[in-house]
Amino acid sequence: MILFKAGSKGPAFLAMGDRMKSKQKTKGFAYILPALVFIVVIFMIPLTYTVVMSFLRWNLLRPDLGIKPAGFTNYVRLFTDSFTLDTVGRTFYFVVGAVLVELIIGLCIALALDTEFKGWKIVQSILLVPFMIAPVVVGYVWRFVLNSDYGPIIHLMKQIGFGGLVDKPLLSNPSAAMPVLIVADAWEYIPFVTLVLLAGLKSVPYEPYEAAFVDGASSIQRFFYITLPLLRPSILVAVVIRTLTSLRVFDIVFIMTGGGPGTATETLAFYGYRTAFQAYNVGFSSAINMLTFGIAVVFTILYMKIIGGGKNYD
Amino acid sequence: MRTRFMLLLFVLLIASCFAVPLRLSSEVGIHTDAWKTRMEGFTKETGIEVDIQQFPYANYLDQLMLGYTSGRVEIDVPYISMLWYPALSIANYIYPISDIPGYEKINEADIPGIRNAKLNGKTYIVPYMNELGGIIYRKDLFEDPVEKANFLNKYGYELLPPQTLEQYRDVAEFFNRPPDLYGVTMMGRRSIFLATHFMQRLWAKGGALLDMNMRPIFNSEAGVEALEEVKYMFQFANPAAMNYDFQEALNEFISGRSAMAEVWTTGMFYVEDESRSSIVGKAGFVGFPRPEEKLGEKLPMLYISWGFSVSSSAPDKEAALEWLLYVTETKNEVEAAPTGNIPARFSALNSPELAESFPWIGDFASAMENCIPTPIVPLIPEGGSIVSGIIAPAVSEFLAGTKTAEKALDDAVKEVDRLMRDGGYY
């Protein structure tokens, strides 16, 4: 809205416009101030605190040693320690595995559910159940399900002749434990991915399909040239959120394997926890958390570039 | 009117200062339930009110540490694991109880393992619950005449609760009849429980975690043998035991699916719990076996203890000591024990009333008298990190087959060495 006095001259009008703009800016700033304060308090202060701690030598169990500046010691250890690098590798394995499985299966389910049918809402509600369960409970459920004595999955595998695969309990098998964690995580989060993608599918306009149909495009062509590109924003949301949450995976690792067997399922978040709450090494643990944070930022930027950087179809 | 009101307010304020109860804290657990039954009697006898805050075990230490570090702890008498007191005492968060006037009434000579509660000659924790790592076994199976005859026939000696590591292996092999009965239940999940299997054998074979100069020495020949022995015993355990923790191991044993369980004494309370055990009255306890050549020697045995400490910030330390004297009195320990505690005093362990409630308590007392009670982790602030964070993963790596025994132990020793250097030990 533009206001001006009748008969006012140019410069006076412009000055008034500037005042208006400045007033509007102040007003706008006032509106976002609560959110800004919230972000600073909830996000920036803890982050800054963690950054500061990561440069300290601080062990809660040894207050007699005091809190001393450590320079880059924690980071040097972080990047030269082969265990940390192995842990980063295991974390990538988990994140890539979990996100891929969830995306592929979630997309398939979303496509299957993208038609209204009787009982659609019931199916949708049932689909959400795993997502509503706390990760700790999911961990216990899967630990039970995979128990080599009475777990139904193991029993079933033995019944259908795949007993050889589960001779050694899966969670105690170093090469099987991580894939099993990925399956458990996928079981919990596929509904989330499905819902995000389903919402995306619902917003895809019908016209491009009509045009493609007239042009004689096959269903596969329609999927790859229309559905997938138009679904890109939803895929980006699902993948970014799931990557960030997978990087922090802790609960199911803690409950299902405790990081074992050996170090086969020890992820960065678990390592950070162990350093913070078993060794009480606050400084090094903060450095581990900063590394996790850095990886999350890099992942997010990469996804934005790869998935979000294409043509805008809106 | 206003003056009267102000006066009343002042009086109430002063009264409230004096009426501050003794503030206890603990984890949620059965031995805490046991001493909680004494709180009312204590108040009746002394007029001192007591209040308790309980936390889940998993975050109890965190709560204490964060409270003490921030200076906002409101606990006078924390009931803690013996493993925690070194860190708390070095930081002066807890007070040397032996410095409180009247402490001599505690009668330390009656408490086995009290030497573990001392730092620089001062006592920081008074044990209330004591237990040992050992073997709980199925008495009914061991006393079965057919089993005895078959065992004698196969191994050439009498079937008895194992005293030596050799007997332990034989008995586990003999009773291993999967899937209905396993020879032994062990705890293979990567945790402090798994580390105990290694440490018990290391000690039994004459090894140690650290030497006198606090340097790690568990990659010795005894260490390698101990680790290999752990793996050997797992062949007589349920394959699922590779991911068992304490509770799962106990569940297997109390459901009658194994002849022995390598756990610790508290397991006997679960055995006797009619609501969940199918072997009530059918189990016994024996201390951890040792090599035949070391029979009769006093060797270190896994020792777990919880007890009472006193916060340095406690305003009335005499009241705190009153509580300690009351709750650890033999009579009170005996009366509280059936709720779920193994008393810390010999006088309580050997009392006839307790022997009636717990027929196995005599075997426990005798195991306690014939060993060197050795805490589950070295009593230094880094002890927990060494056992849970370094030794447990090393044992797990060996069991998982990702490292040889030598490599797993050598790597673990290097890590402990770094930890100790960081801690300024050398």
C-alpha cells in the first residue's frame, strides 16, 4: 500500500517513503524477533558452547586437572585416530543404507497409495504405527524379533530353509549387525518418508500426465520424466530430514547392539555418547559432535545441490 | 498486626531452616528398596526426618555429576556404587566419612571389602550391599543321582559345583544339551558384563589390569589365555547369549534353561522370586573357580558394592553419620535383607535368621572370606572408561572374530595407556 499527501512534491514523497520503509522494516523485525530470540537461545547458544568446549581439555571425572585450553588437540586426535575414521565410515554406511532403503521402499508405497480406495485412511493409519513408536521401543521390538531362541523372524527363516543364514545370531555377527540395524531403522522411518512423498504426489498437477498420455509416453517414461522431477522437492525434504536424523542414530544402536559386536555398529553419535558419559571427556566429545554437525551441513548442501538444483517445474 | 505477621514469618523461616530433612539419593533398585524400609524406624529413633530422591540407574551418576559440577546438588547422603567414589572424592564432592566424629562406631573390621572404600587412608563410602561374581548353579541337577553317575562315568570324578576352571569346563560341557538345556549362561553383549568374564579369568590366572605404576598389563600371557577361555566357554552357552546382558542371562537361568550362570550373587534373589522363577529353591551359589594349582589361595574375585557416602556440602554431617550407623547396624541389615539385599557385614551374613531366609548365604559368606574382593573396575576416576569403554569392546572384537586375542588386548592396552597419560598418571 502506498500513501502520499495530495500535492506533495517528489523529494518529500520519497523521504516519506523511506520513513515508511524503515518503519515497516522495524515492524517486520519486531515480528520476527521472538523467532530470532528462540533460534539464538535454542540453537546458537548450545552450538557456540559446544564449539568452545571442543577446544578445551575438560574431563568431568577429573576436576583436579581443571579446564584447560586444548587448542586443536581434540580435533587433531579426531582426524588422526583411525578409530574415529572407522566410526565415520560406519556412520556413512548406516546413513546411506538407511536413507536409500527408506527412499526406495517409501516411494514404492507412496506410489501404490496414490489412489483413493476404500479403507485408504485405515491403511494410512496402520502405516503410521511404526513411526509413532519411540526408537527405544523399536530397538527392543527388533531385539525380540531377532532373538535366536524365540524370535519369529529367525523361526520363520529356519522353517523356510534359510536356517543356515541365521546359525550365528544376527546381532552378534559383525557383518550382519549393521544391515540389521538399517532394517530396524527403515521399519520405523519408511512411514515418514512415504507420507512426505505421498503429500508430494498429491500436489503433482494432472496436466503434464494428460499431455504425456496424448504423446504416447509409457508409464515408465511418465514416472521418470514427470513424477520424479515434480517430486524432487518432496524427495529433498525427506532425504535431508532422514539424513540428519540418521546421522544422530543412537537409540536403536544402544538397545540392539550396544555398539557391538566388537565395534561393528559403533556410530558417531554412539561414540560421542560413550566419550561424554562413560569417559566424561567433555572436550573430545564436543569435538566428535562438531564433526557430526559438519557432516550434516555438508550432506545438506550436497543434497540441495544435487536434488534441489534442477529445473523448477512450478 | 504487621509486626506480628513479620515475626510469625521470621519464626517460620527459622523453623524451616532447622526442619530440613536429611536428603538421601539412590538409584531405583532392590537394595535401595531394602534400606528404604529402615527410614521410618530411623526417624522414630532419632527424630531426624529423611527424604529420598531416586533416579534410574542409567542416569543416576550423570545426575550426581552434573549436580555437583554445577554446585546445585541438594543431596546429603548419596547411596552410590563403590566404583563412583574415586571421582567424587578426588573432586571433593564427597566428604571423608572417617573424619566425622563418632565414625569409629561403624566397626570396619566387620565389613569385608572396606579397604576398597579408602583413599589415602580415609573412608569415603560405607558398604551396604556386597556381592561377588561367581556361578549360580542348579542344585537339583547337581544332586540328581543319575546325573552324578553319568558325570562320574564320563569324567572320572564326582559332579560338584566347580571349584577349578577345568571342572567348570567339564560341567558346562556335560550339561550342554541344546536347545532345552545349556551348560552355562554368559553375557556376550558388548558391555561391562562381558568384560567381567575376561577379568574373572585374568585374576584367576594371576593376571591384573594395571601394575603398581598404573600401567596396563592385561595383554600378558594370562590375559591371552583368559580371553581364549571366555570364547571356549561360549560354546556351551546358548548362541543367543552372545547378545545377552545381565537381565537376559538371568531370565534364561531362572526359566530353567541352563545348568549354570556366570553372573553375580544378586542373581539368587531372582531365582527365589516365585513370580518369575521356575527354579525356586533349586539353585546355589559358588565363588568363581580358579586353576587347580591355585586352589586354596586367596585370589581376587569380582566384587560389587553399593554404599553410603556423605556430600561435602551436607550441612549436618553428624546427622548423616547417624543414618549410616543406623542403617548399617547388623540388626537392621538382617531385617532389611529379605526385601532384596545381600548385607555388607559378616555379622549379618552369618546370622541364623538370614541363613533361614537364604540357604545360599553361607556359601556366599565363605566365598567372600576366601577371596580378595576386587572391584569390577580399578578404583580411579578412569576405571569405568577402562573396563566399559576399552576392555569390553576388545573382548567383543575377539569373540566376534574381527581381531585375534593378542591384537585385541594389545590395542586395548595402547588405549588404556593413552587414557592414563592424558590423566597425568605418568
